[in-house]
Amino acid sequence: MPNETLAKHLFHWENQTPEWAMRLRVALYMAEALDYCSNEGRPLYHDLNAYRVLFDENGDPRLSCFGLMKNSRDGKSYSTNLAYTPPEYLRNGRVTPESVAFSFGTVLLDLLSGKHIPPSHALDMIRGKNILLLTDSHLEGNFSTEEATVVFGLASQCLQYEPRERPKTKDLVSTLSPLQNKPDVPSHMMLGISKQEETPPTPQRPLSPMDDACSRMDLTAIHQILVMTHYKDDVGTNELSFQEWTQQMRDMLDARKRGDLAFRDKDFKTAIDCYSQFIDVGTMISPTVHARRSLCYLMCDQPDAALRDAMQAQCVYPDWSTAFYMQAVALAKLDMHKDAADMLNEATLLEEKKQRGGKGP
């Protein structure tokens, strides 16, 4: 999508933060999308978060289709921090429609606060009636306290420990619909962006090795680059859920090592299996592993899986050009050529920004 993700606009904004009415619109559009999917027999959505919400050329929010699941066994693990994971998933490893409501509640907190707040901490503040402390200070008071109270109440319902106490998707829609106070104002105006009538021609620029390889769809060259890059881009992104060294940790790192050897030797099916063992444990997060497994899936003619991994690499490291490059190749393999071209251009811009001295996370 041409206008970035909700996470970009909330957590990494440059010119202006989304105004209050736009945040309410995002919440409603998300609720309507989830309700539509539920009515169409697709009530499960894996790992709903601010990175799954994209803005189209008009600035309207859209829910990425890559979180949709056919059944609760399609998603083996939540990839975000365990503090944001539905409690029932931690108990039994299953995603349910009520789990989606919980995740929706975490996104409501993102919209309200402009930052990641663990649900347990937010609930304590809501119970303590510290709503003003929770609300994004960048709004500078330009919001309705009454509306904020309603939304915080809805978030609190979504984050209930017992799944049966959480609202249905239709209840999300019915609660958020009356709060829309600028229905005639275009989304792009509330986001502070220009409406893109047509895509301007991509400027000519010297291609980096990765840019050149992805432009040519040269998977062999991409493989060589990822082997040479190794894990240098993972600095600052690995998060350990505990510091004590355990046998599980050793087994997990051993799985990654075996995956690296298979990846180097172009045994891509074995690499997928080993990297999957590493990822499924969920103790350490590595964008490089997701990028490598993405290429393995491309080599095995599985572009859908490759795109999911590339998107997950972006979730872990939002400004990592390699994640965008891998998405571009996967999109091209899926014959989504316009999206692939947009993603390739975005990757090039990110790489140029880094070369000019932009810092990673």
C-alpha cells in the first residue's frame, strides 16, 4: 500500500500524528473488516497488530489479508511480544474468534496512546481512571473525553481475561459507528498526506546489489547476498523473554545453526524446517531468519509463504530494506506487479536513507 502502515503513522510519524477523528475511523474500518470476515466464515485473524493495517492511495485504512486463517491450527505462534498475546493462546496454543477481539483491544490501545502499552498495565490505568495519562500527548488535548472514555471501555472489554466476556465483532462496529464525527472529511486530509492520483515514474538511480538482484528476480544472487550479510542486521532486534540460559535456548540456536548450514548449501527444504523450529519457539526474534526462510520459500515455489515471512521481518524491523526487497520479489511472483514495483521503490529509498546515515532500531 502506498501510504505505509498504522504503526508507521502512530509510532514513527514525521510531519504529524493522526488526528483523533482519523483514529476513530481506523478503529471502525478494522472492526467492519473483521465483522465482514466473520460473516463470510473467516473469523480467525492471526497476530492482529498495527503493522497489519495499511493505508491505500486515498488514505483509507485497509486490513491486510495475510493475517486471515482458515482454522485455529493455521497459526502456530504469535510473533509479537508475549505481553500482547491472548492469555488463552498461552494456555492451549489455539487461536479463537475471542482471541481476535483481544488483539483488537491491543490495537485500540495503540490508537489511543500512540505507543505500545502492555494490556495488563493499561487495564490497571483504566481501572484507576487515569484515561488522560493513557491518551496520546501528541493529540494535545484535541479529542473528546466522552469518546475516549467509550473507546477505553471497549478496549477494556476486549482485553478481558475470560474469552467469553469479550465483545463480538458486530458489537465492535455498533459501539464505534456513532463515534464517527467527520464522515465527510477524506482520510488523506486527516492523515496529512497528499492524495496520489497516479504513481509518478520511478526516478533512475544507481542500483545496489540487492536492488539489482530483486529487480532482475535473480534468486541466486539474492541468496549470495543474504549468505554474505549473515546476521549483522539483527543487532538490536533480538529480544530474549528470559536471560537464564536453558537447554531450550541451546536447542533453538542449534536449529538456527543447522538452518544456516542448509541455507548456505542451498538445501532450502531443510533450511525451512530448521528455521521453523527456531521461529516456533518464539524466545528470540530474528528478522534475518524470516528473510532467509522467505527466500527458501521462493526457491521452493511458495510465494504466499515467502510474502508472509518478508512481512514478518518488516514487523520486527520496520525500516529494514531487505524485508521490503523480499516482499517485492514475492509480490512479483504472485503477479502483483504494481505492488511489487511500489515495494521495490520503498526498499530502495530505505536503503538510500541508511547509506546517508539513517539509523536502524
